[in-house]
Amino acid sequence: MTAKLDLFAAAPSLMKEWQRASFAISSSLEPSLAELVKIRASQINGCANCLNMHTVFAREDGETEQRIYLLSAWREAPGLPGFITLEADGELQTTALDIEDGKIAAIYVVRNPDRLRHLH
């Protein structure tokens, strides 16, 4: 059996920053969207355990399989760069991504159907 690494003992300052970022994400986004952010970070980091955990949590929070599957190919997803969804309460939501050096630098969420319109 392989011993598990205690990340908080091995890299306390890094893990403190990770906790701060995780809390900021979780407190500013709806739960399923926060899990999508964590899933994408886990894909980038190549952490299978984290991918498994966050996809389970995302499904529990009502996330759709389609959006989970699209994360790995987000550059090709509809509504680039990001997602446009119809929420359970009937409101449209856009989730846009700022990309810098091939990485997600910022995430913007707009839930205001009055400001959204079709582009033709």
C-alpha cells in the first residue's frame, strides 16, 4: 500500500492559498458552477481523485452531464468562451472565461436575462 501524502504538512502555505481560492470560488458562484471550476482545475492538474470527487459533487448539486463532459473541450463549447445555460428558475445565465497564456484567468457569471440577447 502506498502512503498518502499530507499536503497540509508538505506545503502549508500553498495549501492555505488553495483553501482561500477554493472558498472564494465556492462563496461567489452557485454550487454546481463552483464544482465545474474545480473539475476544470482538476483536469489541468491531472488529479484523478479530485476529478472523481468534484464530478460526484457537481451531479449532487444538479449539474448536467453535458456541461461536465464539455469542460475538457471548453474551447469548442457553444457560447465561447464559456457557457450559456437556462437555469431551473427559467433565467438565462452566461458564464464567460478570460484566457491568458492558455489558462483560465477569470470567470464571469451574468444572471440578468434583460441584458442578454440573441446575436444573429
